[in-house]
Amino acid sequence: MSISDNYRLLFGSGVGGVQPTQPGAGKPGAPAKAPGTSDFHKLLEEKQTASAASQPLNFSQHAETRIKSRQIPWDSNLEARVRGGIDAAQAKGSREALILADNVALIANVKSRTIVTAMDRTQLKERIFTNIDSAVLV
């Protein structure tokens, strides 16, 4: 038997009224999809979400200096919110994001999950942020 003969046996030839079918075919409004596709996508999404949540935040030397010198109150609550902001920016395809949380403004490289700089409301004199492609309010 050739490959094409095997194909015809498994899926039909389309001749004589035999047509290949998909699960859900023939049901109005039912999309045709391969078996297990939704399970795969669901599992992939769960793994990506778990992976992003477990990835630590990185801080540039500049950001560490700014957080300390400007006495920005960094705690687990703020960190969790910033992580969520980076996750949201990543989901939208952002590369460099301004993350605003209460009185704190952070610039983050989304791909590397690195906080590049940080400032509080008193340092926002010019109110201009450059080299960002998104802003996230957390």
C-alpha cells in the first residue's frame, strides 16, 4: 500500500460521497478542529503563565541606586503589582513599558523583566517619558 492509499483509508478520498470529517463537523456553528487541540493550548497557556509568574524581576544598577536614594518603599505588594504589569505588557507585545503604581513610576524592559529606573511623584517634574512603547497602570 502506498501513502496515498493509507490516506484514503483513514480520511476518505472524497469520491463516492465519502468526505474527510472533523470532530463537530455537521453541527451548526461548530468549528472544525483536531482532537486535543484545545487541551494543548490550555496546557501551553498554563505553562506560560506559571513560567512568567515564577520569573524574578531584575533590577539594573541604575534602578537599584534610584530606589535606595529616592527611598521608594519597595515591598512584596508593590513587586507583585509590578510583575503583573510586566506580564500584561508582555501579553500585548510591549518591549519597554512605563509602569505606574500609586506614587511610583518605573521603566521596565519587558522581555528581560528588568526594572531600568524608578522614581516617585516628587521626581516627576517634567512629566515626559521617552523610549517606551506602552504604559501600564497597576
